[in-house]
Amino acid sequence: MNNILTIDPNSIPTKDLHRLLLTAVAPRPIALASTIDINGNVNLSPFSFFNVFSSNPPILIFSPARRISNNTTKHSLENLHEVKQVCINIVNFDMVEQMSLSSTEYDKGVNEYIKSGLTSIASEKITPPRVAESPVSFECIVDQIISLGEGGGAGNLVICRVINIHLNKHYLGIAGVLDTLKLDLVARLGENWYGRMTRDNLFELEKPISSKGIGVDNLPPHVKNSLVLTGNELGRLGNCAQIPSKDELSKIKMNHSLQKAFQMTNEKEKELTVHIIAKQLLNNQRTEEALAVLFSL
């Protein structure tokens, strides 16, 4: 395909590969990691090479990479080798600029809590403090640190076992669980870009867990080859639990508002019209009805 640019990662400078990866693999959650060295000096630094990897046991992993410019390691990583404890604080929009300020390359021993204006509050089971402004904080023991390389840009997987969790009650919903909309989380993208998880940027998608969808492969050929329906819409149709029954198809064909479309003599125009009708139904979250319309053609 002449519109595809293929790149061997060994063929470009690390800084360019780093930029490509951070822009393409996004959005990424942010771990605002609070660590402490053997002398009691606290460090606070954000990392977007971060995620949750297990719930039993509860495991979070983040990766302080070696600096590309001079191949040195970050103070957070040095602290973790000395004191294998970390408090991972989740970042939301209300604190995003203070979080960003804490990423400044201050000298060893400088307390980023003070520089950023974020509030340090004592943890209960570990020595590093937590961030009072964070909606969720995880007190962790570091089980393992895995070096992924010795060159600039190489990551270091910090495998953290959660031993205590702090939830700000302001971010709980009526059921007593974390409310995604209230959290207003932020995510890291490439360059200077961030994403904000507001209602306008969120959508719900039902997981195909309770039943097995019929699959796109079981849709009629004219649907799979549609010039109107998108891949997402085909996926939604394929997630339906079953092919419409004969009774359902009979009811659709008897629908007065649809009869005009079904009675069209030009097959191409009929197909186009029916696909447009199905698309409108899908836009109104009437998926099963849209499926029946398409199978009636």
C-alpha cells in the first residue's frame, strides 16, 4: 500500500523513535510517583509509561526511562533502588499544571512537593508521602525493578504491589464507587498534548460478555461491503446476539415507513436507501431494528 510509511526502529535516532511512540501509543494514564531516598529526601515526578496489570494481586507498573540526552537515570529510579516503596497518585484536571511543574529536572534533593505547590500528606503503610490533591492514591511496595536496557531511552519496569488505597470521597458516585465523570482525569499524548476525560469526550460501549455476538462474518454480503456503514457500525451489528427471526423480518417488511424503500425497483438505489435507514437507526441506538432492516433486504 503506497499510503503506508514503514519504519525499522533501528533506522531512526532514539529521540525520533521516542517521539513517534509517545504520539502513537496514547492516551496514557499518568502516575505521579512519590519516592524517598535512604536519607529521607522526597521526590515527586510524573510518568506516563504507566498502567494497572493485575487485580489479584493488585499490581501497578510504571517505567522511569533513562534520559536520551545523556543516558543518566532519574532521581525516582535511584530512590526506588534505595527504598523500595512508592506512592502512585492519580492525576486529574484540577492538578494537571502542578503535576507538569513537578516534572522539572530539579537538582537531587529538591522537594518537588514544595516546587509544585502540591500538598504532602503522610502515607499509612509506607514512608513516601502521598499527594493530598490526588483523587486516588496507591501506597505500594516495589516487588521488582527490571532494566530493559543500558542506552538512553531504555525503560526500567517498576513492578508495584498495592498495599493501601486512598479515595477522595468527593469523587465517589451514589453507589459508593469511583465516578468516571467526577474524576475528570487527564491523559498524556505526544509532544505537549494532553487529553481530558470529560463527558463530551467519553462514550459507552457495551462489552460482549453476556452473550456471543453473531460476528461481522454473519452479516449479509451487501452489509459487509456497504459504502454507507462504517467499520464501527459493522462491529456494533456483529455484536447483536442473534440473527433476526422470520417474525421480526415480517414485521419490518410490514412497516409502512419502510415499504417505499423495499418496493424500489432499482436494486442499487434500494440497497443505498436501506443502508441509510439502518445508519439512522444505529445513530439512534436502535441496533436490533437496524439489523432486521438490513437482513430484510
